[in-house]
Amino acid sequence: QKIHNMMAGVDACGAHVQYVLFLDANVRMHRNSVQVLLNPLESDPNTLLSTGYTIDVPAQGASIWPWVMCLFRHFNLTAFVSKNSAFVWGGVMMMRKADIDRNVCQIKSRWLQGGYTEDLLALGCATEGRMATASPLQALFPNELRCDITFEQAWSFLRRQIYVLSTYGSRRICAYHVFLQTVLVLGYGLPILSSLAALLTWTCVLLTPAASWQIICTTATLSCFQMVMWLLLVVALKLHMQASVKLTAVLSPERPTICTAHGRYSTLFVSFICAATLIPIAVIASLCSRSITWAGVTYRVQSGKVASIIRPGQPASLQEQQQQQQQLGVRSD
């Protein structure tokens, strides 16, 4: 749906238009952001697109669920490490209009032929076409999340973000997405599993009167090491968030700086526990279910492409639609 709206905008552009900027409505750009995104496309003809990313920070008084969404975004920033990283975000994406019209790297055809997510498809096209994707470090944009986000909204956000890995344009990209899903499950799941294992070990040690001091000391040493790792993780998250917000403040000094003081270490710790629990479940749910509902519209994916779109009140399949037409006395072509 978003892709077709994007293509409608491209088709509406006049012949004099050279570049097209796809931008989410809630992105707060800096004064020179357009030029920052334009520079890589003008200087390097082998660059397919230029992209940016959002710096999400929950508003003061927010519950734990906006922080879960915030941490997911901040962990994704690890891909935003250089000016030409293998990373694309559909919220800010600039391309040459001629590249889209000429279907360079099959970008237009993959979007229109069952495409679900414009950014990962564009990244796959650039990778297979051996073209670069520019990610200027100045293209980071602050965004303050609402404080009234519920668990259902946070879960829907994680499901939609991870579901895109079920879509792909080729077998090579499919294999890469499987790798990313594995990284998500292991990267978020192992800390939780190791903590549960440590808790179970301590329970067994305390309930065993004959436990030797060697077992107790080994368990205590491993537990202390794990606690240090958790502490370093939370501190790194806090420092990373502060540094990211300071960077956006430097880029737009005329705007009020988003406050991060309310992001306490305890809040970050609990939100990471929740995220690390939910994200592996979301990956498994995406593998088990080929459909996702977004804003009331259900998308069903088959072989990496959108096979059907079911809107509210619309029959769930073509067969049901034809049966409904026959019941209404409408002739189907």
C-alpha cells in the first residue's frame, strides 16, 4: 500500500524532477538535511539511494512500552556505523527519479510485483546490483514517542518490524533475512536464557545441602560476571541515547533538545528484559504465520511476496469474492 502511494508520487512528478525524497510524516528534518541526502547521489553515480534514521526517545511519564520500542530502534542504529553502511530506512529515503523510471537493479519491478517493504527491497536491489547505499551521519532525526503507548501497540510495532524479514526479492536476500532472524533470536534470547539458567543454578545450589564450596564459588563467579555484563549493557544504552540526542541537537540548535534524564537505568534494564523476551517470540510468530495486520489491513505473504491484501469488510479470498458476487447476481469476468 505504501509502495503504491510512493509510485503514484513518482508518476506525478514532472519531467524536470531529478531526485525524489520519500519521507514519513513525523520526521523532523534539520535545515540542511535535503542537501546532506543529496550529496552522495550527486558525487557517486554508483549510489542507488541515500537514507537516514530516527532517534526515538519516549516522552516524560511514559510507561515501559514506549521504551521497548525505543530500544529496538537504538539497537538498529548499530547498522548506521558509516557513510556507506548496508542499511536503509524507508522513513527517509532519497533516490534519482531516473533510476526508478529505468528500473535500475529491478527496484521498481520488485516494489510493484508483490513488494511489502520498500526499504529492505531497495537494500536487496542495491546489494545484488553492487551499488552503494549512502547513510550520512548527519541524517539522524529526533522523534519523541507518545507516553500512552500500550502493550498491544508495542507488540504490534515489533511484529510489523520483524515481519518484513519474511519478505524478500530473491533467494540470496531470503538467506540474508534468515540470518538476521537468527541473530535476533540469539542476540536477544541468549541473555534471557542465561539469566534463567543462573537463577535455576542458584536454586539448585541452595536446595542442595551437600553442595561443595567449589560449586558455590563457580556459580557466584559466573553470576557476578553476568551482572557486570548487564550493567555494562544498560550503561552503554544510556550513553548511546544521550550521545545520539546531543548529535541531533547540534544539527538543529534552534530546536528544544529532547530530554533523556527520565531514562533511568532501571527503566532501561526492565525495558530491555521486555524487548529481549518479546522479540524472539515475534520472530517465531513471523515464521509460523504468513500474514500480518496493519491498520486493519491484513497482508498475506507467499514466497517472499504479498499474495493477498484483505481490507475490512472485504472477502478473504478471490473465491469468496466470486461467491459473494454470484449471490448478489453480479457477473464476474
